[in-house]
Amino acid sequence: YNTLFPNRLALKHMHSQQNPEKDWGNDTLAATRYAMYVLNDRFGSAEFPAPLNADNTIVIAASASNGGTAIVRAAE
């Protein structure tokens, strides 16, 4: 089988009982916090009147399929 299909990709997911989807919302929030950290670190107070944080920044997220699910879970 490996000889006939050398470029196949097998993912152990469906029955692995690992449920990675449960963390998608937290992963999306962590990515957003990291993005704000990097923007604040890179541009500092010269570009932004106040440091970016959840209180003074609106994050617009868009995606499809699994990414859309991650966004919805983050918004929950």
C-alpha cells in the first residue's frame, strides 16, 4: 500500500480519543494575545497611543470550516 500511495497523509484523529477541537478556542485566544504582544513590542508607543490589549482593541476574525469553529469557540 505504501508503494502504491507514497505521498499519502494519514492522520490519527477520528478514533484517537484526543479531541484536539476542545482547545481550538483557547488556541485562538492565545494567538490573539501573542499578536498583540508582538505588535506592542515591535511598534511600541510610537505607533499606538496606548498598548494594545483586550480592552481597547477590536479583533475581527474570519475563516471557514475548522477555522470558523475555532473563532466561534473563542467568542464563547
